[in-house]
Amino acid sequence: MLAALLLALPLSAQVVSVKTPASVLTGAAGVISCPAPATGLAPSLSPAFALQPIQAAVQTFSDERRSIASALTGLFDGAVAAGDPASPIPAAGVPVRALEDIHQLKVGSYNVENLFEQVGSHVPDPANPGKLKKVSDSKPKPEWALREEGKIILENDLDIVTLAEVENISALRAFNDRFLEGKYRVYLIEGNDERGIDIAFLVKKDLPFQIEQRSHKEETWVDPVLGGGPRTLFSRDLTSLIVRVPGKVQPLFVLFGTHYKSKRDRDERDPESVIMRTAQVQRTAEIMARYRDEFSEDVPMMIAGDFNGAVGEEAIYTPLFEAAGLTDSFDASPNPASKEDRITHSYHPRGGPAHYAQMDAVLVSKSLRGAVQSVKVYRYRNPDGAVRPIPKTYEERERNPSDHFPLLVTFDFTPIREGPKGLGPNGSLKMTPKVP
């Protein structure tokens, strides 16, 4: 049945990936890559920036073809429920917590800035607009920086962390083993970035969750600036973890990880890459709609990562709040934070003033708003424990292990675990899973 479904699908498509212990089909080791169909491409845009034509350029799926992806997911769900090897194998010697004993879930979003083993420095390539070229030898991330980043994750006892700028699964495993005491399961699917910075996840080994990871790196669009036919849309990826209780089809929640296009100009016709980043945001909202079609209208979802812009201020992020119905976890928190307390990134251009923004976020769907207990941006500390001020200069920023600050969100897990019974009227969650 699976083979028949795969053969029936076109090759230029979204990739839906499920983590397994072995390489089953072509693609990254340990990933089954199942193409899902796409409709024809929309016409090219005019160079002038406007939200409506960008939306028109973003490729979408028809309702009838979405059902094929849902059928595939149902097939995998059935295999997992039956004890297929796709279910996570508990780590030897690590006791798994009982679901009912988990009262809080601590989620982190952290751009760890160039967690590299061997990738060198890259700069824009004039001969290939929108691409980068390598200009220096390999340079691993300094050990002091890795140690400090690991210490932050451990000391804040994070259960699940979305990481940006990780080179590969090998670098992630080494980071986990050396600086995180091996406490986490690691998830990474190679994305589209030319210099090898990927989105990754850490999930504590003692969590009683079954994890399915998906990738959307093969999403395409008609680029109004560079032209030349369909191109991959996500400059890295939009990847997701579908978190389930083993044997259950309906997810406890879905966590998306993102690292949208940077503000580096792709071309003089797309200053600060606004056109591309806007299209990525719009597509994210559409992909979230597909997940609602697949699971239920109110499936709990969140998206964490580096948005490469002021999330709560720039209009390009509007589709996430309006079409996708998300809320910044800061705004869902019972303890409001000041604008300064929300700063997650500082930028220090030569000869110009410093820029500060909330560039990182954890956005939550309606069904998770009432479960947010606290949100804070972690500030780096000196060896004596004193909090360092937010950098005023580039030199001050270089003393930190990353140019970003970690974002930490604590959820009340009881209502998430109990679903509609636990969330009640504030969450307004009505679990109505679709039957494949």
C-alpha cells in the first residue's frame, strides 16, 4: 500500500519525514522521505513588494491531494500503534517519567550561532545571486561557548529545545554527549542552507513521548526576483515534531522549528530579503492549516525559532497571528514583560547605531494559551553569577556564546495531557481527530 501511494505521487513535492532507526528510502540517514503532491505554480510577481501578490506566488495544496498526505500519516500512525520500530526505544539506564507525573513542560528556543564541526566562513557569491561561497577554512565553535550554552540548557532543566544554526547531526550528537550529559534525544534533518546551518531539536530522554519528525524543505515557489522556474522556498527548513503518547494517533501537540531568511539582501530588488521572508511566513500559515486538516481544527501547535525580524512589530508576520491564529507566548503569559525584557538579539553595524529586537519567539495556538505559565529571556552571566548587561557594542556581544539570547517558556502540562477536559473554556479545545 505504501509503495503504491508513493508511486502515485509526483516527485516535485513537500517532503514528509518520519524518524526511524534505519535508512529506509533515499534521503538523510534515519529518515523515511515520503513526497506529498503539489498543485501547479502561481504566476510570477512584479518586483514591487506587496503581501497579496506574494501570497499568490506561494504554492498550495488542493483539498483532495491533502488527503493523500493524511492517509500516509494514518498509515504510519497505525504502524507506531502496533509497535513498529518507528516508536522511540527508551535509552538504556534512563527511567522514563510517567505521563501523569509530568506537571510542567519547559520549552526553549535558542539560536546557538554556528554550532559547527567543520563548516568555514561564507559570503554572498556575486556570480550566483542568492547563494553563498566559502571563503575560509573550517572553524569549530569555541569550546567555552559550547560549554556555556550547554550549561544554560541544563541549569534551566529544559525538556524540549528548538535550536538554530546547527551544522549536522554529528555536531548535535557531540554537543549532547559532551555538554548536555547525554540527556537528550536529538533530531535534525538536513535543510537547504548553503553554509550548513540547520534547525534541530533536543528532547529529554526521560519523556514518555513518541516523536515523529517532518520536513518541509522541498516546498517550492516562483521567485519574483530571481525567476528561473520553481525554487525551494525555505532557506533552511520548516521542520516539525509531532509529539504523541505512544499508541495514540492524535498528537499531544505539534512543535514547529523555524529559521526564516536573514535580512541580508538577496538582490537589489529584494532589500533585506523581505519578499522571500514574507513568502516563507505565508507558507508556514498554510502548512499549519494542513496539519489542522490532518489532525483536528484545534490540535495544539507552537512554532519556535529565529524569525529574523521583530516578531511582534513587523507586518510580514501577520499571517502567523491572523491566518494561523497564533499568539506570542509573551502575550499569553500571566506576567507581562517589558519591551527590553523581550530582546533576544542585538546587531552592531560598523559606523551605525545598535539594533535590538525580539527576533526569537515561541508562538502558541489558541488551545495552548491558557497553559503558558511563564516566559523569560535568559541573560548571560559572568563567572561570578552576575548578569551581564545587554551588549552595547560588537565587542561586548562577542563575549557571549551566541549573538542571540535563549528564550524559555514554561507550560502547565496537566491541561495539555488531559486535552479538552483539562483546558476547559479558556483553551476551548475540542479534540475531533479525523479518521483516515
